[in-house]
Amino acid sequence: MCRVERYLRSVIKWRWSVLFLCAAITVAALVYIFTTGSFGSSFGKMLLGEDPAYHQYLKRARAFSSDELLIIAIEDVDVLGADTLKRLKRVVDRVGAIPSYDADTKVVADARVDAPEPAADDDFGEFEDDDNQVESAGEVERVSSVLDAQRITRVDDTLRVEGYADLAIAHPEQKAQLLQELKNDPMAAGLLVSGDGHHMTVVVEMVVDPNRTAERGPVVVNRIVEIFVEEGFAREKLRLVGFVAALFATMEESKFQVQVLFPFVALVLLLVVYLMFRRLWPVALSLAVSLVGVIWTVAVSVMWDPQISILLAAVPPMTLIVSFSDVIHLCSAYLLELSNGKSKDDAIIASGIDVGRACVYTSMTTFVGFVGMSFVPTPAFRQLGAVLGFGVGMALLLAVTLVPIAFSIMREPKEWRMGPTSRVQRVLDSVLDHSRRLSTGRPWLVIAVFSVVTGVAVYGTSQMYIDAEFTSRFGPDSQVRKDADFFNKKFARANFVQVFVDAPEGEDWLDPGRFERLVAFQNAINEDKDVERTHSLVNLIQRIHDALNPELKGELPQSRKTLAEYLMLFEMQGGKGLDHLLDFDRRSVVLNVQIKHEGVRVAAAVGDRLAERSVEILEEHARADITGILSLLGHWLDEIIYGQGRGLLFTFVIVAIMMCIGLRSIRVGLWSMLPNMLPLLVLGGYMGLAHDFVDSDALMLAMLAIGIGVDDTIHFLMRYRIESARTSDRAEALRRTYFFAGRAIIITTVTLALGFAPFAMGDYYSVRMFGTLLPMTLVVALLADLLLVPALVQVGAMAFHQEKT
């Protein structure tokens, strides 16, 4: 008696005790999840928490400003109209006063409580006594708008700094002229006001908080939008863009996937299972095993970390795939053993032994695939890999435990080929028979076709360029894409790389020679093919110099005294925002670089080029530090890709060893890696040939592609090894293998492909790929197992030693 048989007989003997234990563990897990776990995905903790460059970014951002911006574009508005400016002033005050959001309160406190009292309409007057760049200790660091746009001119041989909004209120007859100047102002054009002067923006800089949960962000964003609406700005005229808007919209879509789409997909999966078997008990078993597996897996995740990150949204669908596959194989084998005349008890044991052994290896190989994610140098991915590995093991354990127990308790089912089910079985018989005839009758043709497919897939995979553009993940009809398209047409791009440049210890940027190098560096930045423009201290000095010396326009001050006087005059005249460009000691400056593309790896590449140029131009006179969220994410994604590459290599080697051990043949085990890797290659080839760039979220499918490819191949080959030991006729062994394993493989593939198809209707890329790319991968794995594997067997590449050929 083998170990699997002893285990099956033991759990059946003690079935009620086992069921009680499973129920108790499940209830305890649910209680633990709801009492200990909480939803919270800290952006820094999930992705960049261990990156020293991220901590340096936080330090810089707190000292100057960050690029964690929410930009609200207001469409078709009287930019310098008195009524617009009054309402805008109230919006800025209220948004800047939003307090820190407490996740336990569920609601952000009304910003009216702490907002400054707005001036009455009749004495709205001027803004010069207020600092309209509102700063707050709450969720919002500061708010910038046209209220902060400054007109720099020369009056009576001295510098004058005035707000465009102040002048428009004081001199409404000059509004058209002021608007024209505002549109041409290099510090405001394209950012605070559109080129045509019909639209404006409000730039909300969020407080730099690495512990802010991504789930908390949408609440703050929604509150900001509510404030705009409450102050009379129509919601349909508001366009939300920037990294913060895209990130928070992403989190909302991910939550929608978990809360709405996933339950719907689960129902579709269950419906397909019913249609394939035409009886309810396979549906009930699939549902029970899947739910228990998900609950246990999430409980382990909460034990690891009480905060349930949004990345764990991948756990339910992946656990579901493994659970459904194991249960369907067991149900199919049980019914087939009964149809061969075995008694109920013998059929339970036989199906459990044959399928259980294969399931052990499929779970082990899938576990290895997920453990490969641990090579990714990010805490969240390491946790996800370990949790999914545990989930795979639990899915197997629950399937080979609960399903045989259920078989032993329920009545013996009716003949599978009776009633409506017979039509399904006849279709399956026809598909299996045609597949067998093709693969064994024309094996070299099948191998040649798959060789061509593999070659094309390898070429396509080599053309892949992986990047992440948060906005592009949304469909063209989504509000996120519409807002981004509008903003890109009317304003400058909202994608930033920050360059912090430090003078040597004891030196500063008032040295004219050093400042000249800074100007040269900024000019070099603007020449980069991916840079739209740069905003820094250089622009401010240039504006002051041109205003005071129109006859020397375009030149630069040539002495320390002149540079110091310019800055002093600017501040004495009420100029605002210098502290966001230059520190108090005049030693550190920040250059805010707007880039043309949203891709994070593009941003990282721009940063790398700027770092090289800084060394060439600044030499020993200064040191540049390139940072910013997009750039940091780009380097993080580089590490992800490198880690995934190492993980895939690790997975490939370990799976090959396990295949050799499980199939008891080095030759067959190594040959089996071709159909095992084919789904992954075809997935990569398709994405490389069909898309300009491949979104980084698709990397999640790479692990699934390996698991899917390996699972069905193991089921087919292990069944073939059993049948080839029972008969010396290779054709008969293949026929029996098709009959037992092929049937379950088709049912599993059809069930999962149709079940996940509703995800294709999702508006978000990471959701859609589960409804498009995942079914495609399933179909490729099915074709490889039903056509390529038998063809390789037929030509002797996968023949076992016990075969008599």
C-alpha cells in the first residue's frame, strides 16, 4: 500500500473528525482575519520601502517639495474673473486645511472647520497679504494656483513683484492684457494656465508620508473634488491628472476587481463547471475547496503582516485556478473509474492515487514558480510569493482530503454518459479522438508547426520592452484617460523628474561661475529628447534679470553681489516660492524636469542620462542627485525585471529536476520542459509583437503561465507513464491517457477560460489581462498537451524505459 493510499484511507476513516477540524480552522481563520487584519497598502512599504534612494527622496522632498502631485484642471473658466478668483481662493484655503485622514473614522473631517474665513465679496480686495500657497500639517502640503502666479516687472528702476490675481481684482479693465501676459509667463504657462487661456489648474502637493495607505488616498482625492463642487465648480469641468490621481484610480479599480468582478467571475466559473458535468456536486466541491483555500491563505498572510495590501488581490484568482484544477481532475477521474466498472470505494481510492500523485507534483512545481517571486527585491512581492506558495500547497491538501471524503459521504453518482451529460462527453470524445489521430498520425508535422510557433514566440519575446504607465492601463473611454488626454493637449505634461544639485561644503550658488555651470546644466537637460522643459532657480533669476535689464535680455548676472541683490529684492517685494527652489543656506537647488512620457523606466533612463551630463558639466563644482517618484519606480521596475529573470531561471531549473524525478526519466523530464515553457513563450511573444511596450503588471501572468503549462503536462505524462507500464502498445497507452487525463485537461481549460472571460470587460489593464491573456495562455497549454506532448511521445523523445517499442 503506497503512502497516498494510506493517507486516503485514513482521512476517509476519520472523515467526520477531519471535517470538524477543517471547519474549526476555517472559522478561526475568519475570526482572525476580521479581528486582526486591515486593508492598507503603504506605497513605500509595498514597493520602495527597502530602497535607500527612496529614503533620500523623502528627505529631499520634506526640505523642498515633492512630485506627489494631484493636478486638477478646470475646463472653460474665466481664469482672471473676479467670481472665479473668489471661489478659487475658498477652494485653496479649504483644500490646504484638510486634516490627516484617520482610517478608523472612515470619513475625512470637513475642511470648512479649519479653513480660514473667506473675505466678504465687497472687500475681497487684494491677495498680497496672504500666502496663497497654503501649507498644512494634514494630508496636503501646499496648494498652488493662478493666485500664486507672479508678475515681475521694473518700476522706477526697482523690481516689482505683483500677483496677476491681485491686479485683475484691482484693475478689471486690464484683465485681457493680464491674461495675455499670464499665458506668456514661463513660470505659469502650460502649468497654471493653458496656452489658449481658457483653462487653469490647481496643483495640490500631498504631504510626503511613506506610511499613507493607498486605500486612504482616494478618500482624500474625493474630498478635494467635493470641495471644488461645493464652491461652484461643475464636476464635469474638473480634470484630475498627475501621479497621485492615476495611482489612486488604480487602487480603486483593484478594489473593484476584488469586491465586484471577482465574485461575478467565481459565479461564472461555477456555472461552467455545472454545464461541463451537468450535476451540482462538482460545483459544490469546487466552491467549498476554493473558499476554504482562500480563507486559509489570507489568514496566513495576516499572520505575516496584519496589513492586507492591494497586491493580495492576486491571491483569490490564483488560488481559485489551482483549486478548480485539482477538484476537476479528481471528479473526472472518479467518474471515469466508476464508468470502468469499479465499486464506489475502489473508484475513490484509484482516482485519489492516480490524480493525487500528479497533483502533488503540480502543486510542488507551481509552488516553486511562486517562490521564484522571492527573487524580486521588494517586501510585498516576497510576501506575495510566499503566501501564494502556501495557497498552492493548501489547495492540494484540501482537494485530496475533502474531495475523497465528499465522495465517500455522497451517494454513488449516476453514469456520466447518461442524460444531458452524454452530449458533452460525446463532444469531448470527438475532440480527444481527433487530437490523438493528428498527433500520433502526423507527429513530425505537429512538431514542425510547434517549432515555428516557438521560434516566432522567442523572437517576439526578445522584442518586449517592459514599462509601466499608470494612465495607459485604463481604457480609452475611461475618465482617467479622457482627463489625461485633455491635459496633454492643453497643458504641459504632468510627469516630473527632480534634480537636486548641491554645492560643495562651505560654498553656495551665489558664485557666478558655479551659477553659470548650473545654467549650462539646465540647458543640457532641456536638450534631452524626452524632456519638455525645466523649472528652477535659473528661470527665476533670468526673469528678474530681464525685468531689471531689458537691454541685456538673455544674459546672466556676472557677480555674487548682483545675484544676492536679485534674491533679496524678490523677497522684499513679496515674491513667493523661493524656498521651493533654493534652500536657506543657498547651497542646494532643485530643478523640476517635466518629461514627455509617463513611463517609469523612461523616467529612470532620463535620470541616468542627466546624472551623466551633471558629471560632465558640473565636474567638482557641484553634485547632482536625480530622484522623483517616477524615476524611483523606474529603477525599482528594473530590479523587478532582473529579479523575475533570476526567479524564472530558478523555477526552470528546479521544475526540470522535479519533472525528471516525478517521471523517473531524465530524458523525458528534460523534453517535457518544452511544452512546459511554451505557454510562457507564446505569452511573451504575443505581447512583444502586438504592443509597443508591455505593462509591468503582465509579469504576474508569467508565474501563472509556468504553473498552467506544467500542471497539465504533469497530469498527461504521469498518466501516460502509468498506462505505458500496463501495456506494451504505445497507441493503446496514449488512447487511455487521452481518455483519463485529456478529458480532465479539456474540462479544466474550458472552465477556467470561460470563467475568467468576464474580466475582459474590465476598464483596467490588470483586470482585462485575466480575461484575455490568461485564457490565451490556457488554450496554448491545452494545445501543447494534447498535440505536442503525444507527438513527442510518438517519435520516441518521451518514451519511458518500460515501454516495449
